[in-house]
Amino acid sequence: MIEQIIYYLFLLDSIGANYIVWFQGKWYCKNFRIFCRQWPPAKGWAAIYLGLVLWVGWLYMRLGVL
């Protein structure tokens, strides 16, 4: 049960991160200047993050957790 909640929170986070990076990068840097200096939007890292979360979800499905 707790694994499902944590997984879906990570899934929502990775989808949100990809949306911001791919479609709202300028908005992010405009509204979060301090964060943008430290963590600039990077499409590659966001895509890898989503891929890893989906891979973990696939593993959970195979184990019968999800």
C-alpha cells in the first residue's frame, strides 16, 4: 500500500517535471529565479527521471505490488 502511494507521488512528480522542462522552461526561470540558477531546467535529466520511474513501475507491476 505505501509503495503504491510513494510510486504514484514519484510518477506525478516526474510527469510534472517533464511538463515544466519541455513546455514551461521560461516560466520556471522567470518565476523561480533562485531555483533556476541552482537547478536549471534540463530536458535530458527530466526524461531520464521519467524513464526510471516508469521502469520501477514496470518492475512493481511484475512483482504484483501495483
